[in-house]
Amino acid sequence: MFSDPRKNIEQFGLSRGAVVADLGAGSGFYTMEIAAVVNPGGRVYAIDVQRDLLERLKKEAQRQGLSHVDVITGDLEKLGGSKIKEGSCDAVVASNILFMLDDKKTFLLEAKRILKQNGRLLLIDWSASFSQMGPHADHVVYKDTAVKLAKDAGFAFDREIHAGAHHYGIIFRKQ
């Protein structure tokens, strides 16, 4: 794996008891790492549009006894599409999803909507197109563009993390 979820979540600095949304959860690599960190007392919302991936994630969470993981089918390109209550999350993780979205602005506004005041967003994505790895060159959202999109959505830049050889990681705060 080119971007290590465990290392990235460690750098994000989540705490026990936190409420975290994994937007674009996919297979749940980040969901499982988040779940380990925020337990006991925390909650993880794993949201994606792909029902088959979420079904596998739900079964794996049940197999591991992770009752604090909620798996939700949602459209993250619509306000309210995550189905999470406004201002209810301490943090949001969005890994390798920005390049796939048509409506990046609404996605970031949805992340902002569900975050508490001063809540944090960890945005991880591909730093470039690497031939057979990652997105097509036309779909790459470069770091400078991601920072501008997040700032335009009302986030303040906090800091960068080392997200692997082919990725960038940026932490933002809800203003």
C-alpha cells in the first residue's frame, strides 16, 4: 500500500471518544484504523455510495465486534447526503476520493456541515498520476488546488502530514 492508513491516522492525532466520519470509506481501511483509535466511547461513520463495498465493511466490523462503526450509504456530492447530523463530528477523514468527485465544492461543504466548530478535516489524495497507479492525469487534484478548494469552502489550513510517496495529506480546521 502506498499510503498507510495507520500512519496517516496517527499523524492526524485522533483521541478516544471522538466522533469521526470516513467520507468515501470504500473498503474501510481508514474506518478500521479510526475505530481502533476512538474506542472506547467514540463513534465512526463510514459513508460511501458503493453498497457492495459497504456491505463487506459492515460484515468485517461486525466480525471484529466494532459496534461503534455505523455504515451508511450516502451521496457525498449533495448537502445532507452523508445523512449525518449537522455539527456532530469532531473530525472527518477523506482519503483518495477528491479525484473521483464531479462536485468537489459540495463534497467539502458537506464535510464542513457535519463538523463541529473547529473540527478537523484530513484530506489525502494522489499527488500526481503514476502511469498504472492512481487516477488518470486529467482527474488528479493537485495539492494547491485542494488547498484552494478547502479554503473556498470555509476551512483553514492547519498543517501537512507525510501521507506516502504518491500522496499528499493536509489537515484543515472548520472556521
